[in-house]
Amino acid sequence: MFLPLLPATADDPVSEDPAPAQQEPAAEETADKAPKLPPELPLATIPLRENLRFTLRPTILGLIPPDSAEDYGEGLVRVSERSGNRITLHYEIKEEIEKQRGGDEMYELQEAPIETRTEYLTRFRRGDAVVDNYQSGRRIACPLFWQDGDFRASDYGLMWIPAGLLETLKDEGSCDWQMDFTTGAKSDMASELEQLVEARRKGNGIADGTAARLELIREEGRYIVPVNGAMSQLAAVHARDSWGVAEYWFLDDPDNPLLLKMSFIASPDASPAEEGIIRQLQAGIGFAITSLNY
């Protein structure tokens, strides 16, 4: 379900605080007149309502790898229903996996034993996620770990942070946070992620029993992304957790505090000998919303 470890050579389309490029002076402008600047990208508002749709793409070190014809790793998410704080999402994520030649064993991409001969297959991970209250809980579930099939988020906001928590983060510089990024389903990947989070806590000298915090990096950031087909900017809050596991960009909107981007922080001692999700996380994978429509 995870993207191959490709070199991150593409420019990041969602960098913060773009400086508008200067235009060449028009012919009638005199030398003592300053060049005109293009108008600032519009500051868009994203309503949280039925048929809000957004595209997700995997990232490496915060950057989106070059486009490919297959678009493996791309996810399509649609708000199919909203009633108060209850939200239902439908999602589809396109993946490349491996199948044992002449056998039935399936492997995540690049995770088959080296001596196993495999062939590549396309798989769609899809389902409906019911968020009982998108303004509840103190954690999110990264789309990289959404399971195949329907599930319910009963005590957390899935891709939304509670508006009150976001305000506390902005006002006080930090807020309570929980370091569980999965949907709660038992799986090998969830176990491996838990191991990595615990290792990162210990590696950063965080004492046993110390609760995690979300720490403010920048309150008034900008996130550049197409909205309804037009390049726009969104007000964004940039933060990282106190255990040094990941960075987060949230839409700065109390009515729609959506997680726009999440990047796991690369480990300086990442080892290619590691297997599974730990190897991918140590390399700094993540995801970013690359378009929104409503």
C-alpha cells in the first residue's frame, strides 16, 4: 500500500508562503516605475459539506514524486454525507502490490522475500468511513493506514482536529496529542507503526509515561493547492508532535479543521535492512492533499 522509495525530485506544489514573481515591465512603463506584481492568489474557504472531494498523493520528505501514468498511491476521497458533526466519507486508493508467481501469496510492494518470484498487480483499497464526531478526539488517522473496507471513527476525527484543540495550539503554542495514526484495526502495519513511534520517543529522550504534545511551528502559514480547478491558497497551521515523529498542516478554519498534509520525519540513521512500514516511515513518507473540489 506504500509507494516505492523513489528520489524526491519533484517540486512541492503545496509549499508555504509563496512570494509572487515579478512580471516584466510593460513597454510603456518608464525606468523609474516599479514592475507590476500579479495579484495574490485568492485565499479560499473550503466548506465541509456533502460532495466535498479531495485528492491525496503520497510524499517523500514532504515532496510529491514525479507523475506517473499509473498514479499508484493516489487516493480519491468524497464526503458522501454530513449531519451535524457526523461525516461519512467514501475513499478509493490505487496501489501496486506483488503476487507470488504460481502461488496465492500477496505482498505489499517491495516487501516480498528476495528469493520469491513475483508479478505486479493493481489493487484498489476502498471503503466508507463513518466519523461519528469530527470535532472529537486528540488524534488523526493518516490515510496511509486506512484499511480496505468500511470502518467507523467513534472517538477521533479521522482527518480533522477539533476546532478547540486547534485554537489552543495557536493560542498557547501546544496542546494535548495522541500518537496513534491508525484506524484501530489490528494489523502488522499498525504494530510496526507502534514500534517505530515508541522507538522515536526513546531515541529523543522522552521519558516513559510522558504524554505527547502537538507543538506549533507556524500559525499563519499558506498552503497552495487547486480549488475547483483554480490555483488558490489556504490558511494553514503548521505543527509537529513533541516526540519528533511527524509534522502536520491543518486548515485554519474552525468549521473545517482538515488535515491538509502530514510528513513523517525521516530518521538520520534509517537502515535499508529494515522491513515493512518502518523502512518507509524512516525514509520520511507522508501524504498531501493535492486538489479540492466542492
